[in-house]
Amino acid sequence: MEFIKRELREIKGKGLYRSLRLIEGEQGPEISLDGKRVVILCSNNYLGLANHPRLKEAAIEAVKRYGCGSGASRLISGNMELHQELESKIASFKHTEAALAFSSGYLCNIGVIGSLMGEGDLILSDELNHASIVDGCRLSRARVEIYPHKDLNVLEEKLKRLKGYRRKLIVTDGVFSMDGDLAPLPGIVELAEKYKATTMVDEAHATGVMGKGGRGCVEYFGLEGQIDVQMGTLGKALGSFGAYIAGRRELIDFLINQTRSFIYTTALPPPVCAAAIAALEIVTQDHQLRNRLWENAEFLREGLRSLKLPAVNSETPIIPIIIGRSSTTMKAGDILLQYGVYAQGIRPPTVPEGCSCLRTTVMATHNREHLTRALEAFKAVKKELER
């Protein structure tokens, strides 16, 4: 297969070659990366729950009682007590009538968008939406119109101009995963009501993080009950694995019957469900973790500003530092690693050409020593790049 060798050479030539880094041990604020102890600044484990004792204990107890796997898809023989308990917890957490758990965020988005929309329908999608949304739109066979990032004027112009479609869907990230900014949800809801469109919000990076109760951007903007389809993940701030849709009961019943990525996928394993249930209880009961997360985010953001690094003025614990060229970005990441800090370089196609960045994220479990060490490493990066 010569074409594979040729493609790999081209990828390497463009500075876009990717390889897997080995993390040994648990996912804490410090990790062992390729045998070296480093502060991690690129994890989505925002609340540090991935190695929380309560999640570990819940998973262990679930293994003892239910075993390691679910054995089948939910519609065959894989629908277990813990799945229904988890969905009940999610619905209560999100203040919706019902919820449905999926085996991953990617499967959730490609399946749900394709179930709701098809030929003769219109999807309006923000240009910086996550790849899973992009792929869901493509697979749906609906007409897809991309509007400039957060541009409500262009969104309204498209809604006004494009007529005659059976259904219309506006889909957006709540927190955009690379830039860390927020979707203008109040304006989107207003336009959806005006032009009779359905709304779908991906709360993957907002669940557990945004809003007083950690319920996401929908709560943050006071829009509960006004968003038709709420998607979220269990594997980021909630420290487990999987994803969900929350909404009205008839929506969930429809998805159970129509969504191929739900129907034809083995159900989440019992220990995963149990860990997610424990995480939801912690997020609901303990607001201190979220408070520490935001304190840490502001500390790092202010430190990067004081260094005059080109950090995007994000509104969340996602703080990207725009470098530009892919090769320079990876060099910056290597320098950080030399100083004991791991922040992954993000390159095209994840971000547009010329927008490669170091996507930094903080965790509630980082302490000041971790973050001070990180800022010292960024100071060294700045010196090296200015030579």
C-alpha cells in the first residue's frame, strides 16, 4: 500500500504528524508522561473527578454486582438498572423530562443529528462547531449552511432567505472546545422562535463547569426549557465516559427508535454508569470544586496576560495560546515539556490553517505551585520563540 507511505510523508512534511504519548498511572493534576513527571495542562478532566475516590468506589462496587460489560445493545439485552438510574439522574440534573445515554459524544452527535434531520431539511451550524457535529451534519443528507462564528446577523439572514424546507435545525457548541468562548444562546433561541427552527446545543465542555449548578450554558444563560435538544458528555468534567441527550420525553422515545448509533452499539459498561452517577451527585452537592476550577482559570489567565503571550481572551477554563505555524506550535510544546509542563499543540484540521495553538486547560485539583510552575515554563517558551 504505497499510497499510505506517501500520505504519511506528506503529513510529516506539513508538520501535522501525530503520535500517541503514553501516560502511566492515574489522571491527576500531575501525570507520568513517557516516564517523566509533568503538570498536565491539556486535560478535559476539569473537576479532577476521573480519579476521585467516590467514582472509584462506585465503579468497583458495580463490577462486583453487575460485572464488567453490558453484553449487548440497549434494545437487545443490554438495558440494565444502572442505565436507567443514570438517565434519571441526568434528567434531574438537567431539569428535563428525560435523558438518553450514549456510548460516546461522537456517536451521540452523529446519530442524533442524522435522526432529527434528513433530505429536504436545513441545518445551520456554527463554523467552529466540534467535528462530531460537522460529521453529523454531513451524514444527515440535509442541506447544511455554515454561518460565521457566533454571527447572529448572518444566521438570521440565512433563516430569512432559505425557505421551503421541511425542518430547520440550529446546532451549536455551548462552549467552543478550542477557543473556550461561549455561543450566543439567547440570540439563537430568539431567532429559532422567530423562524420556527429547532435548537440543539452541545454542552460537552460546559457540563459540570458552567452555571451555578454546573448544568451548562443553558443554565448559565437562564434558558432552561427553551432549548429543544441538549447534548453533553460524561467523560470530561464528570470524569467517566459516554454522553447523553436531555430533553422532552417524546424526543427521547423518538431517538430510542430512530438513532442508529444508539440502536446498534453495545450499551455503556456498568462501572462506567456507576462512576457517572457518583460524579453527578458530587457536582450537585459540592460547589467548591467548581469554584476552585474558576479560581485556577483566572489565575492562569492573568499570569499569561502578564507575560504578554497571545492568549485568547476566553470565557472558560479553556485558554488557548495562538502560535500560528504548526511547526512553531510543536516546538513550543516541546519547550514546555522540558520544563515539566504538558500542553498539547493543536494543529489543522482541528483548527484553521495559521491558527495552531497550545490549548491549555486548568483543573480544580491544580494547586498554585502547579500553575506557578506552568507560568515559569511559558516564560521560557516566550524567550525561545522571540530569539
